[in-house]
Amino acid sequence: MIVNEYADDKSPVSKLCLELEQHLEEQGSRAKTIYISKRYIPGGLSPRRLGNLLLLHILFPLILLYFRVMTIKSREGLVVISTTNPPLIHWTTALAGLMLRIPSLLWYMDAHPDLECLSLKKKRFFRLADFLSFLDKKIIRLFQAYIALDEAMAVNLRTKACKPVFVANPWATYVTPSKPLALKDWEKTLKLVYAGNYGAAHDLSPFLQYLKGQPVIIKSQLSISFVGMPAPIGTALRDRFLEVGVAAEFLPRFSSFSKLLQFLHRFHFGIVSLKDCQRGLACPSKAFTYVSQGIPLCYVGPNKTLTDSLLEKGWGISYTQLADVIESGDYLENIRQNQGFSYPSVREESLGIMMSVLKGMQRGEQVWEQ
């Protein structure tokens, strides 16, 4: 049983859950995804989203009890896989699993409530933040095993967990091979795109500071498009880019994900952003949307993250290299000569790790860290 916030295959995280469910079925296991909404609901604090979140927390233990009874009758083993979306659902999963004696695995996608604790501390609610962190550490230890998306998140998780933490990188789920554009295709204009949410975990300030120090000739050859960003955030960012002299356009969310993927093929790089303080707390999923379309990354964030490791393998650049790319064009030309950008999916490797852990848990075996 997989617990997630949505079952919408337009969401990279939800598609990972659906692909895991399909893989489990192909391997002869019965699998089911439990979710609060078929489609994405915007607005983290909207009444509808909060209502659905509360409903899942209330109903999930009852759903788990039902499946527990059914598996006892059929003499099948039951393992629960809990993502960390919606926030704190892993608390409900761990506690329900403890009461019903069902082994549970934590698929650590976003570090809730660590992200909320950061916000609380900025508002000087230190005691509340410390209390939530204390509870989270106690509850996380109820899980039998853990899957983290990258090594940075695994390091964070190991400070709380007393059991094995495995690393299974998310895989590109929308693979449509594409040859990245060369500079000459766009009259010496380097085109970048930022698709998706720009929230508390993201920060383009270092990028803006870098652009501010570049000569006009560099900035005039740079174009940036933002897609699906809320109007207030988009307006504020537009003003900041205008201040540094770089053209930026802001487009609404596409009506279908396939249209967004088609749109991405117009660009040389996809921008991925992560705040330094968020290392180990989040792993931007948009990186895998870009690379699945054959689009290299332009990374604005800390090192020792999964996106940073992709750069080390040649699948993108740091934002501090943009001027060199514009002046020489060597990076994109090398990709062009090698017949396009190719992202070797880690799908089979990651699914193999997850299957090995799940089978061991289902048999009641001790799962040892790799």
C-alpha cells in the first residue's frame, strides 16, 4: 500500500508512486495507492486542500485496518509505503502501522515537518519548532526502513532514524528524447526556462546577483521564461530581473502536462533552484522533468545534492557558467556533436533497491543498509 497526496500522473512525485505500483503488480504483488485527491489542488492553505488533508489523516487508519483484516484472511503479507506528502501523513502511517503490527517504509520525498520548523524559527517560535522536531524523531523511529531521494536527504534522515536508510534516486518518468538547441538556432540568444512552483525552498537571489555583475552584452543574449508561477510571485520576480537588465516572461500554467513538455523543447537549459538551508530537506522534482526531455540543467543551489551530482556527470551547468556558455557555445556544441543530450535513467536501479527492501520487510527479515 502506497500513501501519497495525489494520484495525478502530471505530478512527477505522483507518477513515481504510480510507476512503483505498476512495477509491484508486474512483479506479482498486489499494490494500491491511497490518496486524498485525484488531481493537484493549488494553495497549500486553501480550505479544500486542508479539508482533504484532514480527511486522509482520519480515514487512513480505518483503510489500513480494512486491508489488514483482508490480508490476514488471505494470509498475504502487507507493507505500507508512506511518502511525506501531504505533511505529517508519515506520522499517521507510522502510528497506525504500530497499532496494527504492519511493517512500514518511509519514502522520504520532502522533509516535513523540518521545512515547517525552519519557517517557525524564522518567526521566533523556537519552542514549537523544537517540539515538532522532537516528535518527528520519535515517530520516524517506528518505521522499519527508509528510502531517501538523494544522499543529502539520507544524511538528514540518518540523524533521526535508528534503522537502515537506503538511497534510491527518482527517475525521469516522461522520457521523450530531444536534441537540445544549439546557440545558432536562436540567433545567439540563450534561452532558459523555469517551470513550476517557486516556493519557500527556492531562491534565485544568487542568480540575480550573478547577472547584476555581468556586462550588458552578456545579459542582452539571455532570455528567461517562467511557467505556472502565481501572479504575485511572478510580478515580484519580473521587477527583480528588470533591475538587473535581463528579459523575463511569465506564462500561465499549461492546460495539460503534454503541452508543457512540448514547450520545454524550445529551451537550452531548465533552471533548478534550491536554497542552501534546504539541502537534505528537499529534492526538486523539476530536474527530472527537464532531463527526461533531453534538456540540460542550470542549477542555482548548494552542492552535494542530487542535482549537483547530475552536473558532475555532465548533465548541466552551474548558473555561474552561463557567461562562458554564451561566449563560447562549446557546451551546447559538444552536446550537438554527440547527437543530443542523453539522460541515462536510474529507473531499474532505483526500483530494484525498493523491491529488495520491500521483499525483505514482507518476509519479516532484517533489512541491512547497503
